[in-house]
Amino acid sequence: EGAAADEGAEGAEGDDEVACAAAHEDGLLLLGTLGGLVLALPRAAGGAPRVVRRHAGGVLDVALDPSGTYAASSSSDCSICVGPIPLAEADHEGALRAACIRSWSHRYTRPILGIAFCPGYASGALGARVVCVGGEDGKLMLNRRGIFASKSVTLHSGEGYITNVKWRGPLVAWANAKGVKVVDVQTHQKVTHIQLPPQSQSQGSRRAGEINLVWSSDDMLLIGWGSTVVIAEVRQKLGGPAGVRFSRVVRRVVFSPSLVCGVALFDSEHLAVLTRDADLPSDSSCDCRAQVVRHVCSLAGDIVCSEAVPLNASRRSAGPLYLNSGTCSYILAGIDILAVKRRSISEHIVWLTGCGQFEAAISLASSEGCLDVSTEKPKLCALCVNPLLASGQVARAISVIRQLGLLNEETWLQCVRAFDDAGVLATLSMEIPVPPSATKLTCDVYDTVLQRLASVSPCTLQALLAKWPSDVYSAQPLRPSLQRVLLERWGVTVTTEGAHCRVKRALSEFSDSELEERRLLIEALASLHEAQGDRAASASLLLSVGSDRLFALLSQHLGEDETLQKCFCQEFGRLFELGAHQALELAVEHSTTFKPEAVLKALASHGQHWQHSYLKLLLHSDREASSALVALHISLTAHFEPHALHAFLELSSQARRGPGRAAARVGDDGGEDDEGNDDEGAGTSLGASTGREDGDIERDNEALALCRTKGALHAEAFLLQRQGHLKEAVQLLLRELGDVEGAIRVASAVPHGQDLLASDLGETIAGDALRDARMLSGLLARLGSGGGPPIRGSPGLSPASLLARMPARLEAPRLAAKLAQALDDGQANRDLHSIQMQRLKQAISSVSLRTFATQRGGRAMPAAQSA
């Protein structure tokens, strides 16, 4: 609804200070001072205060009748005065004459602390000229003024000081040390008694003078005491005697730890509450500006806004006073009088933006639903963003745009122009919403941003083209813009020749930063070509500037774009110069586009180690393509990595072995020989060597010579085995390498039907092992784990035979442990065999019983079951 603002202040005369005040809804303000003056501030703004009357003592309370014509005041000299208010200078003497007729005063035995007019006092009706007073004598009295006589009627007494008397309709409310009471002056019926809460007593609010009473309507009383605001409602009792009323507390709002020093109804749904710190410093010269706060809150107590009130309250005055008079309110303390004017939401939003509180203005507009109107958000955006950009607060302007949550295309275009004029469009561009995370705007917004960034920030332009989906902007209109910037700024001409884009550079020299900007613009142009599906032109532009983005583009599209393949199948050399490792990975990934022969030819000028690296990658990625280059690969591996030659030969052998050769490895008995050994490797044994081609044999001979030259013994043994020279391979493994396991693996690969050769190899292994303790220990361990002779037709390769032939002086390490392990393994194998035979007998017995039962029943046996 509204908020408070300091509209101005008026000062009292000399060193006098305001002690009490009353306000009328038309703006009239009545003041009582500690020096005994009663002043009236006229309704017209800027008028000087006029003296209504002077008291001998300090003024304790003042009141205005509902018409704003009469003023009443009480003083510490125990007197009260009631009379009209003189306003115009020209009518001063006439007003004084009228005052002599209609003014009156009365003196009591004790000072009067509270005074209130009858609502119809100015009407002149019979019995309407009544004021209600209460003071230090503890009595609440009605002072009736008649034509011929006056009288006082006591309504209440006996509960301490009475103050803050408020009269509305037939109801009079007052406060004393016990709490707040309400009485019906027409029926003299007690309506309610609201007891002072204990927490207010503990906070020093036991004096009735610190209790605030305000009638917000004929049936609602607002009470402020301590840290609590109480809303009491007066109702007509149903079903009883006519005119009987009662009251109940409908709401309590706590502002702890502050003390409430004023309360008023802000509107039908909000309260205005003035609070101060519970413990003000005792120094009267202190600055209390930050200790008095005005809140606007809902009836439930939810604070809408709060603001510090700039007051300099003195210790002589009673503290801040808060008065509400319709659209205007007053806050008084000492010599300060603040007029608080209520604003509408729209007026307050404009005021907040004028004060630079843009975030608060947007928050208020959003909470009140003002931003739901389509025309309001662009206006508020302009009011907030333009001043921030003018003062260089770019980050804050971005924050304001986020807070607004802009979705309108026109508003975004307005922001784009404003940021572009300020030279900070690159900062805004990252905040523009794009799908899928946000709602898509029209292409005009995205196109405008990209066209402006082409000339001011190529780096941001490139980042946006990589971030934004290609369907949110128009690539075709942007290309001429980029080409024009390249030509005008750097003299670069981009022409299209078939599927290629050619870049012609000027001969002028540029700095590194300028060259970087030129590269970014050409990359942006390449992105536009890619967005339109012209990948070949995009790749040629990236290649012309040596951009690393080229490899990502080729890796993604090279396999599916034939035009791109034709353009780059002969460009491996340039790609290698751009990025060696990336080019090798790309050539291996797309070996159908980059032929291995062409790649090797291009790598020849860069050194054989690059050829070796390429062939290694190709072997693991495309074995079929690498099989044609195995001779070169063997040569390079022997030169650069002789230790890895054996592993390479095994891998290349698997790659060259076709489906027919792999099938030849399967024996007649399903892949295992009579002894239970796997036949793997038989395809490269003596029997398989006869089926190899002459080219393979010649290549193996060359590789064998290389192995002998480089000392690659494992590779040499592998080649001897593949050529069928098994005995030479076994002897090499045993005598040069001491590899018993390898020798047994070679001997086990002897094909079926060559038992004589197998026996010879077994004797060779046994003979060498019996001459070397370490080899014998390894052989015994191998035989013990296998549970039987590993080579067909070699009974001499059993643990018992080896022990019987073992020389007396030969000491095999840990011989006893290995024999014990062999015996345990043999026993385990025997137990396993026994269990298997028992289960087999049980299965045969079960089948026999089922067969017998079937035959006795006269049923025919199924063919499969009988079989």
C-alpha cells in the first residue's frame, strides 16, 4: 500500500520541547510543550504555529474534538482548559471574543493526565458539551458543561493513575496501572478489562503513561504496551438486554526486544507501529536516530517494511509520540516533528528507484503483483538499469535483470541496446535465456547480440556460438556481417571455392592481441557455416587459422560427411603440423579416409618414431588395416621397443589369423587332446607351418633375423615355434632364458600323431631341468599343480620319474614343500574323481529306475530317452 518518508520538520520556540500532541484527520496538529504552551500547526503546509493558550505549568495532555474546532489541554498546575482554536491572523481578535464566550477552564485537586472530547462536542446539542478526564487522583470523570450549571460524574476510581483517555462513540477507554478498561458512558456499563501482561510489567511498562490507546474504528481498539500490540474487538451481545457490549482480544503482535511507543491502523489489512530500543542511553545528548523504527506489518504480525526514524529525542520529553490523522501521520520527539505521508505502491516504487534502492523497488513490485502487468516490467527495468549503467555498476545492473526475470523480447532488446551503448554488452550476453534451460526468445534478440559482438568482443561471440543452439539465431544474415568486419578491420577476404573457403590475408603486420581477435572472428564464421550444415567450409576456415577446434569437428562429422572426407583425405600433413597426437588419433579413428600408406608417407619426414606410434595405435584400433603393414611394424618395433616385440608378434598373429585358421585350431575331440590339454597354439605349430604362404615365411625369416640382431629372445622363440622349429624354441627358452613354463607351453602345442617329437621335447626339458636346481624346482611346481604329465607321450616328466633320476649332489630349493604340495594336489584330484564317479553312478541308477518303471507299465520309450 504505502510507506513512510520524512517530508519536513517544524521546531518549537526556544529550548522548549513537545510533551504531548493530538492530530486531526484534515492535517491540523495540536502540540503541548513542557513550557506550558499549547500550539496549533495550521492545516496548510508551511504555516507557522499559533499559540492557542498558555498554562502556568507544563502541558500534560491535549485533545481535539472530532470536528477540529475545539482544543482541550491539561497542565501540571491541576487545571484543564477547553476552547476554540484561533487560526487566521485577521480573525484573531474575533476568535478571542468567541473564546471568552465558549472557552472554559476548571481546576482539580490533582493534575489531569488524560483528556478526551465527547464525539458531538462541537454540535452544540443538549448534553454534548462533555469532556472525559482522568489523572493522578485515580478517578475517571465526565465534566458536563451546561448553560446555567456544570457538574462532574465519576465513572471509575481506585486503581491508580489514569491516563490516555480515548473516546469513540459511546465508548471510553482508559489506561491505568492495572491495564486497560472500556466503559459505555451511555449505560455506564463496564465493557471490558484487559489486564496488563506480565512481560510488559517486566519491561518497565507498569506506568499507564507508557500505554498507547487508539480507536481504529467504532468497535476496534489498538493497545500498545511494552513490546506487544493488542487488537481488541468490541461486540454487541446477542440474546441479552439491549445495548450490552463485551470485548475480546483477537490478536497479539510482539516486537521484542523493542518497546512500542505508538500504534495506528495503516489500512484495513496493516498496522503502523513505532518502536524504540528497550534501553536508551542515559546521556541526553546522545544521537537516537537509529533507536526509533517505524514498521508496517499485517494484522497477523508479518512485517512488510521497516525504516529508521531520524529523531533526536531528549531525556526531558516523554519519548517518541506517534499520531495518525488519515493520510498523514506525525512522529514527535523533543523539538523534532516529522510529518509522514502515505504513498501508493507505484509512488513508493518510483521513490525507491529515485533513491537508488532498485532491488527494494523490484522486490516490492513483485510482492504486490505489479510486475504481472506486461507494461510495468519494461518501465521498471529502464528506471533501474539505465542509472546503474551510467554510474558504471554493471554487476548490479545484471543482478537487477536477474531479479526482474525478463521474458519479453522488447524488454531484452531494450537492455541489449542499453548495455551496448555502455560498452558492456559482453557481460549481458551470458545472461540472455536460451533453451533448454530457459524460454526461447525471438531470433531478433539473439541476432542483434551476435551482430554487435562481432565488432566489440570476438571472444564472447565465439563463446556464445558454442553455447547457444544453432536454431535460436539466424546464421545466414550473420555471415556477411562477420566478413565485413574481417575486411574492414584486418583486410581479410573470405571467398568460397567449391566446398572450400579460402582466406586471403593482408600483408599488414598486427599485434598478438589483434591476431587473436582475427582468429576468433574466423572461428565464429566457421561456427556459422557449421550451423548451416556446410562442414567442409567450416573445417577449411578452422584449418586456415590453425584452430584446435578443427579436430573436434572432424572427429564428429568425418565419418558421415562425404564432402568433408574428399576435402581432407589428403590434408593429413597439415593436420599433423597443427596437432601431432590429435592428428594420429584422428587418422586411426578414420582409417578409411586417411589411408595408412598415405599417413606413413606424410610421417616419413617427421621421423620413424611417429610412424611407429601410428602403427601401434592402428594395431589396436584396426587390425585388418595394420596386417598389411606388419613387416614395417616389426622393423620399427625391433628398433624402438625390442622388449615389446614378442607381445607385438602374438598380437599381430591373432590379427592375421582368419576365421578359417582359427577353426583349424579346434581338434577332432572338441578342442582338447587326449590328455586334456588345450590345443591353443597348434595353429602356429609344426603342423600348421605347412599351410602358410610364402610371403608369411619370408616375413618371419626377416623378423627372426631382426630378433637375433636385437637380442629379443622371447620373440625369437615365438618365431621358431611358428616356423615349426619346436626343439630349437624349447632349447632357447631353457638354456638362454631358463623359462621352464614357456618350454612346457611350446612342447604342449605338438599336434596329435607326433608323439615321438613330444617325447623328445619332454626328455629335453627333463634333461636340462636335472642339470639346474632352479629349473628342476620350477618344473616340479608346474607338474604338481597340473596333476599329471603336461606333454603327451612323456612319462619321464612325472614327479616320481624326476626324483628317481635326480642327481645326488643336486639340491633343489624347497623340494620337500613342493613334493608335499604335489601329493596334496594328487589326493585332491583323487577325491574329486571319486565324487564325480559317485554322482555319475547315482544318475545312472535314477535313469535305470525310471526306464524299468516305464517298461513295466507297457509304455513306449521315447527315442531320445532310450538312447
